[in-house]
Amino acid sequence: MATEQELNKNNTTLKEFQNLLDQDFKDRQVKENVIIKGTVTEITKNFIVVDCKLKMEGMIPIEEFKNDDELEKLKVGSKIDVYLERIESFKGEIIISRDKARKMKAWKKMESVFESQEEMTGYITGKVKGGFITTVEGLPCFMPSSQIDVRPLKRTDHLMNVPIKVIATRIDKNRGNVCVSRRAVLEKSKNAEVTEALKNIKEGNIVDNATVKATTDWGIFLDINGVDALLHVSDLSHGRVKKPSDLVTIGQKLRVKITKIDEKTNRVSASIKALTEDPYGSIEKKYKIGEVYEGVVTKIMDYGCFVKIEDGVEGLIHNSELDWTNRNISPNKVLSVSEKIKFKIVNIDKDAKRISLSYKAILENPWEKIRDKIGSKQEIRITNVTDKAIFGELTESKLSGMLHYKEISYKENVEDLKKYKKNDILSVKILEIKDDKIRFSKRALEKDPMDWFKNNGKKTGDIITTRIHEVLKTGVKVSIDKDKELIVTIKKVDLAKDSTAARPEVFSQGNALDAKITELDTINRKIKLSVKAAQIDEEKSLIAKFGEGATKSGATLKGIFEKAMGKKDKKEK
């Protein structure tokens, strides 16, 4: 049994050892959440045991060593970097990680190469929506589909799980996001090659061996000594080119002139037409406005037709210059592609390289003939009926005009438009031709009922005898002429001087009725009649004839009327 002295000695020894150990760790200044060096002391089925020179050894799951074939190279005594999470857990163990150490180192390197745009080696390990998962330095990154190559790839199998060069384009350490690009590496390499190749190319140079790489609707891509160049469709010829693919084939050698080099983008523009003389330079000497020439229709658009006048020179026939009778006619109804035609030059714009042509100018102008027929009777075929007018074309010349509803008939109104149909034939009179627009009239061929007033010498203020045509609640309708073409409504207030007698119901259809013309406008076709006004005029006339002497002797107005009527009856007998 140990004595008290021996126990005290042992306790002193343990305390001294603990102090020495604590001092050793203190001297090492070990901190958590840092990368430290460790030595592999044991490799088991599930764990790698690592000595980090701490109070005890740490254990790392073997799965953290399966990346990059590290496990195959690992052996007892190997020095490795580990991430120290905890110096002492609640179990008294140290917590270390190989994955976190690898990721921390990767992030430090990623931040460094991002600033310098240094190339890194990565592996495409999977495909996701919008791009690919790419592992770089053990760090999973995202590569958009657009960044895998300089051109869209239909298949990417050959790039999976093989080393590729990438550049970091965006990093967000807080979110753990990194975007990388293989395309940037390829473009960087290409730009270096192009920059070197461009040293041998200058603006104005003529190249005899430009190789056709690809064609589009808007141009041709060329390879000029390793440099990509664009031959735009507008630089192929001084004339119009439908499709560049109709002129060249892939691999064909072309003679071109370098017209522009953009040093910032390394873009090169080439031209074929720059090698030939511009035909528009002497266009005004060759062709004169107003003269007739021949050409071939090359293209038909919605707005007109293009005509080849000579190689490199085309003119436009606008829709309005195709036909005399229809300014908006469809071009393909008049001309066809490859058709040889005559035309007249309307305008030449040398600077804009535009020539305006007219096809209708060589045709007979029907408007010149029709102007001599103003006031004549013609036939039209109805082409359209609206709510206000009838539109039709002359059967003789196909020129179109308008027949307003007021010009249909003296007896018809706007409601009668419904009875007229498309393709009906009407006899009309040409009233007016103005600005290539014709105004027709159907009623102008009819007898004007308003002529009755002129033929009978009637004017405003005259009293005429009418016949009651129809009795209304608000008045009566009376006919003025025997053909009953002039029908006028006399309002209730104008039926009699005496308001008690001004009642429509006391009148009968067919009875004669004297009325005064109070308004007559033959131009605007306005007629106003009044029985009341006629009675007032008759009263004034009787008073003027009999009233002065009679009133002095005390005669009444009734007596004057009776006396006057009596004399009238005697004369009739």
C-alpha cells in the first residue's frame, strides 16, 4: 500500500506532465477552423487515422479520400493537409476533415486565379438544367451550356470526365457558387492566334485564296490565312443577290478585298464588289428620266417589282406604277419573275443608288379618254356596297368610281342601298373626274321633279293648289304634281290660321288644299308649304279690297268674306 508520501509524489508528477503538455499545445498556437498538417498512422476499412500532434489522433471517413485516386497513393506515414474543426468535441475527440481542407485550399486558389484569369484544369462530371457540373480543384462549379464551346455542340459526351481547361467567370464565396467557362479559354487561344495572323493582313489588301467556310442568308464566312472574315451579302455584287449559297460552295477560293479590320474585336470585313467599278458612277450618263428601256423582273415584293436594267443596276416599279386603274394592285397579278418588260424611268437617285420605274407609263392611259366623257351615260359593274355609297368600275375601261346614296334616285334614300348587290350592272352619268377619282350619278339620268316649279313658273311666296296624299297625326302630306313625285309634309301648326281648325283629322285624302310656298331651295331640295300663310294672305287681300269702306259703315270681317264670296258665286253663274 502506497504511503501518503508516495501518493503526493505521484500527483506532483501528473501535474507536472499536464503542465508540460498544456505548455506544448500553447507553444504550438493551434486554432480551430484552419488547415494543419497531419501524418497518417493507420488505414482501416472505414477510416483514416491521422496524427496532428494534438492531444489525440483524429479519424477521417475513408469516403473523403476517394476523389482524384488519392486513396490508392495513401500509406502510413503520408503527410496530408486536414481541416481542424474542433480541438476537443463533447466526446473529448478532435474533429478533422480532408474534404473541407481540400475545398478551403480550392477556394483560396479560386479567388487568386479569378483575379488573374488564370486557366485551371477541371472535369465535367454531370449535366443539369442550363449547363454542366464541373469539378475544379475539388470544388463543384457550374458551367452554362453556352460556355462549353465557341459554337453550340449537339453532343458533349467526348468532354465528360476528361481534363479540360476552364476560366472562372464569377465567384460567390458566401453562397458557395462558382461559374466557369471553357469557351473563354478557347476564345483566348483563338484571339491570340488571330492577333498574330492579323499582323500579315491590312485594310485594302487583295486576297486571292479566301476560303468559303459557311454561308447564310445575309453573307459568307471566309477563312483568310487562319483569320475569320465576313463577306456580307451587300458586298457580293453591285446588284441584288437573292442567296449567297447560289453563288458559292463550301471550300471554294474567292478573290476579295479587305475593307475593314476592327482591332478591338478582331473582326475582318471583305468585299468582292470593291474589286469592280461601281456602275452607278456613270448611271446618269447611260439612262435618262422619261426614256423607255428594257429589263428583266428579278424579284416581286408586296410593295412592287425589282427589274434588272444591267449587271449591278436594278430599279423598282412601285405598286402605284403598275396599273392605271388600281393603285394598290398585287404585283404578281401584273408581272412575273424572269419576265422581260419595257418600262419608263421616273427618277434616278445616284447617291442612294435608287432608280424608280413605271410600267403603266408605257401603257395607254384610260384616264385621258374618260375625261372626254364627263356628262355622258355609262354602265358600271358594282364592286362594293357600303352604308353610304356604291362603288363600281366602268365596264368599258375598268376605271373605278363612287356613287353616293344621294345620287342613286330622287325617290330612293340611304335605306335603299340594301337592294343593290355586287356585280349588278347600273346605268349612270359621269358627274366629275378629279384626282383620278370618278363621281357617278344614277338620278342624273332621271327627270328631276323639282323642275315642276320652273316649268310652271312657281316661286317662293306663290300660292299653289295641292292634293292631300296622306293624313298624319302631326300634319298632312300633300302632292304638288300630278305624278305625285313631289310630296311635302305640312305641319299641324301650318294647317289653318285658326288653331281650332288646325286639326289633321278634319282633312281627307284626295281633297284639294291651297297652300303658300314659304321656302323653295331647288339645289338642296327643300320645300315648305303653309295653308295658314295662304289664309293670312287671302285675308289681307280681301281687307285691302273691301275692308276700308266696309269697316267705316260698321261691316264685319265675316260680312266682307260673305260679300266677296257672293260676288264670286255670281261670276261663276
